[in-house]
Amino acid sequence: MHPRNPRRFYRLCRLYLIGGLFASLLFAQAGVRAEALPAGIGYLEAENLALRHNAQIQNAQAVIEGARADIITAGARPNAVMSVNASGVDNSQYQYGNKLNSLDTIVRIDQPFERGNKRDLRLAKANDLNQATLWDLQETIRQEKMRVLTAWLDLRVAEQRSQIAEANLAHAERVSEKARLRFKTGDLSGADLGRIEADSARLLAEAQMARRDRSRASAMLSSLLGNEMQHQLMATRGDWPPSMNHDAAEKMLDGSIEKRPDVQAARARLSAAKQAIELARAQRTRDFTVGLQYERNNPTVVNSVGGGIAIPLFTGNNFEGDIRRSMAEMTQAEIAMLQTERNARTEAKLLIRELDEANNRLRSLHEMALQSTRRTDKAADVAYSRGAMSTFEYLDIKRAVRQAEIEAVTARAEAAKASSAIRILSSLTESVTLAKPAHYDSPVEQLTPANMPANRNPLPDLPGAVSQ
């Protein structure tokens, strides 16, 4: 089909093509705007999401699988060994059957047997190490929950700071417009107008920095939740984490040191080190190997069956080095356990102190500094509009208001971090109970190595440590 007016036809096609491209650009921009909308998430939702997608927690779970595999390995019994030996004889002296019958053949099976309760000791050590990895998982969950909550609070602070910066920028633009009108009427000097415009430019830079900080906080939270979210900003929603007073914090932390995951993991590793000492001592108990043998002897074609037993003679190694090594490792585990307990006590005291300081700072900022600053701000707006306040004083008051608002938001976040750290620690110590597997009971739970102090005696102080 040929159009009657080709030029007009091509012109219409060109217009349709340009219109289609323009419409596609509009849809693409709308899609980008829709994609840039923040995905809101609450702090409890973020904590639960981290349990499923956090890389550190997944890695700790993989370590547990390895520890369970070590239990299977520790419970394995020695494998039997089968050997077949064949040697040829002179065919000229053999007159029976084919050439294969001329071979002198020995078939032997050797089965090692362990003594000294070695298998049970290996199982006891592997079981204690498995318990340590389970406690390590709970400690990882505690740390990652706190990291996620800290990132969530940082994002909430970045959002609040961005809102404050945007509101201040909008107010500064209105003040600048009024200042330009006053300058045109001769009611405002050029120097004062320059100060106002400089302050407006400073607020624009602060707003841009606030947007950048918000993007970084969103990326950090997304990374902890196992999601890149490169083109989508996250946002917080819901209330702030609940606050906590001094008495409630002390009640939650009372008795929590003994139940802390890191303390329990250190004690489990000390128990495993004790089992390792007994396992090293058990090497001095001789194992033996029982062998059964079938032999076909040529050229007489006589079949014979025999047996034997093999017992090692400790003529060169009595495992003194292995025992000393295991005792040194137990001492290291003992020191690590002692230091972990001290760190736990120090952290509990520090959490209480940080909570008190954060609550006091939040109270002073919200009840005193922020309220008085806002009243001064309202009075300054009225006075400046009537010409009763200089531009320099007015800008100083505005800076003080911005600083007070940001400090109040930061103080609220610090108080939320302090209370949430106690809440997360208390929730783990109250709810987590790790029982040993029902299919195995350690036979050496009450064994105490020679260099291990009795329970009634205090452990030795570390060098340079302050006694409690």
C-alpha cells in the first residue's frame, strides 16, 4: 500500500515515534520513583529477619553441623584390614590343575580393638565441643541482633536528621525570600542579606549530607539482613524500642552472667580440654589387634588356618608429650574461661552505667534543653519579623535549635541501644536451654585433672588483673 502523500505519512510516523519514546521515558521515570520508595521495617521485624538471612548466623549454624559430624567421627570404631598376598612357585614342580593353583596365597584379616575407654573419651570431648558451638551460635545471634538493632537505630536517626534538615532548609528558603523583599524596600542591609543567604547555603549542604548518611545507613541495614537492595532505600517504621529504668535493668541482669552464651561456651571448651587430658592419658593403655589368616601352601597343596595378636611395646614413646600438650591446652581454656567471666561482669556493669547515662541525657535534653530552645525559637521568629532582633542573633538561635533537635534524636537512639542490649541479653539467657543428646552421657564428667583447682578454691588471677 503506497500513501498518496509520502511526506505527510513519514511526518506522522516520526511524530508517533517521538511520542512513543516520550511516553516510555515517562513510564521509566515513574518506575524509578516507585522503585526508590522506601521499604519500611520495624526493629523486631529486622531482628527476626536477621535470624534467617544474616551471613554470620548462617556461618555459625554451619559450624554446628561440622561439630555434629565430629561426634559421628569420634564414635566410629577402628576398621578391619584385609590383606591378600600371593607368590609364585616353580611350575615344573607343580603337577596339579592350572597355573593359578601354583600360587602360594595368604588371606588375612586384622581387627584393632581399643582399650582404655578411648571411644567414650573421644565422644565426651566431641560432645562438649558440640555444646560449645551451640552456645557460640547463641552468642552470634546476640551480637548480630545488636548489630541489626544498632543499624536500625542509625537509620532512624538518619531519617530524623534528614527530616530536620529538610524542614530547616524549607524554612531558610522562606526567610531568604522575605529577606530579599526587605532588602529591596531598604529595611535590611546587604550584609544581613548575605548572612541569611550563606546560612541557607549551609543548610542546603547539611540536607545533602543528611541524605547521604541516610543512604549509607540503609545500605548497612540491608547488608546485615542479607539483602543488597542497591536501588531501594530502606526505612524504619513503628515505635522506638521501649525504654528501661535502672531497677528493671538490674532485675534483668541479675544472675545472667552464669547463663550467658559466651560464658557457657568457654566452660564447655574447658570441659572438652579436661576430656582431652584423659584421652591423652588413655593412650598409655595398650590397644591390641587380632588377626585371622588363611594360607594355601604349594606345591603340597595344604590349606591352613591360623590366628595372631599384636600388642604395641612402648619402647620409644610413652605419650608424655601428648599429655603435657593437652594439659597446657586445658590451662589456656581455663584462662579463657576466667577472662570471659570477667568480661561478662564488666559488660553487665557497663550496660547499667550506659543505660543510666543515656536516660539522664535524654531526660535533660527533652525536658529542659529542647523545650526551652523551642520556646526561644518561637519568640525569635516574632521578634525578627518585627525588627526587634538582629540577623546575627536570629541565625544563632536557629543554629541552636537545629543542634538541640539533632542531639535529642541522638540521645533517644543511645537510650534505645542501651535498653535493647540488656533486653536481647536477658531474652537469650532466660529462653535458651541446651540439653546434651539423649543418646550419650559423658562417662568422665566428674574427672578432675591433676592441675585443675578444686571447685571450692578460687581460680588464679590473671597477670595484671584487678581482683573482684
